[in-house]
Amino acid sequence: MIVPQHISIIMDGNGRWAKQRGLERVQGHMEGVKSVRAVTEKCVELGVKYLSLYAFSEENWNRPGEEVSALMSLLAKCMINEYNTLMDNGVRFRVLGNRSRLAPELDEAITKLEKATENNPNTTMLIMLSYSGKWDIMQAARKLAETCKPEEITMEAIDNALVTAGVPDPELLIRTSGEQRISNYMLWQTAYTEFVFTDTLWPDFRKDSLVAAIEEYSRRDRRFGKVK
Ligand code: FPP
């Protein structure tokens, strides 16, 4: 099995998982947190350097207010409850996205957890929050417009202006719940990423599902536009 350096996941299907069981949507998100924990532990065990997770898109702000606040308070709770698990597993925690839209208390709790885990040596977990691919490219373009001459705007300069600066592009992107689209996720960074789609709903996606996705990735023939 070839283990990627960077695995990214569009975690989808929490709402449907809850609906199938006659539960509230937020209960699907709560069960989804258990999958986040399981998948992170497996990444540590396998030596995956980066695990990025699409937790909340810029478009998700348009969901009913009740669900947005339920998700935000679930995240705030995770900042407190997951501290020990992150430390025990040596996981570095970071949040990337349009942080200016987050409540100041949540943003502060995130910064605190980022600082507390910054020297952890194992997997770096990147929570993509209030993130969208087009927004990322736009904020990078604005930054470069302020600091660069046109000829200085190289591919590398763009890489370094994105919120994922310094993180290698994901070799594998997994999307759960049967949807087969990119949904304004990492548009620039997935130019040569292998996509694995699974019908499994996110709350049911656990360690064995991750291994199955990595096995599928291992069977792919990556040519990067060249002839082998
Ligand atoms: C997609 O399911 C999932 C989300 C929009 C949120 C993902 C959040 C979590 C798993 C919980 C917190 C995360 C972390 C990183 C601790 P959906 O609601 O779109 O499901 P549906 O398509 O079935 O309605």
C-alpha cells in the first residue's frame, strides 16, 4: 500500500445519516466527530503527514441559522474535548479558511489549540473552516497584487500565498456519501490529486474505510500528464 503524504477529505452525509435514523442533523455531525477521531488516529498510525478535512465551506454560512450555530458550538466543544486526544497522538492542529468570519471567542480558542499543539511531531490536521477554493485563490491574488510586480506572480508565489502555503498538495482526495463533485474545495491544490468517491456516509467512515480508499489510490497510475 502506498501511503500518501497528504490525504484530504470532503466529509459528506452527516445529515442523511441522521435522517435515516430519525435523528436531528446535529446528531449526524456529532457522530461525524467520532469518524474524524478514528481517521486521524489511523493517519498517525500510517505516518500520513497531513490530513485536511473540509469541515465548513463559505457557502455553508447560508444554511439555516440554527444549524450554523449548532455546528459552530460543536466545533468549539471539540477545541476543549479533543485536547488530550491530540496530545496523546502527537497531532498538530491547524484551522485554515476565512477566519475573519468566525466568532472572536471561537477564533481565540482555535489559536490557543494551534499554539498548544504546534510542536507535535506526527500528523498535522488541517481543518478547513469557512473555506472555499475560489475564496482562497482570491485572497492569494489580493495579497500578491499588493506585494508583487506581475512577473513575480509565479506558480510558486501563488502556492505560497494560498492558506495551504508550505503544505504539499494532497495526493488523495476522498469524498463520502456518493456525491461526485469538488464543491468549491481546494481548486488550485487538487490539479493532480487522485479522487476516491465512496457511498459510505461520513459517520460510517471509519479506519477500515480509510484503508480501503488508500488501497484504491495505491492501484492508480499517476502520470502527471507525462508518458511513463
Ligand atoms: C456534511 O454533511 C458535513 C458537514 C457540513 C460538517 C462536517 C462537520 C463535522 C464532521 C463535525 C465537526 C468537525 C470536526 C473537524 C471536529 P451534510 O450536513 O452536508 O450531510 P447531508 O449532505 O447528508 O445533508
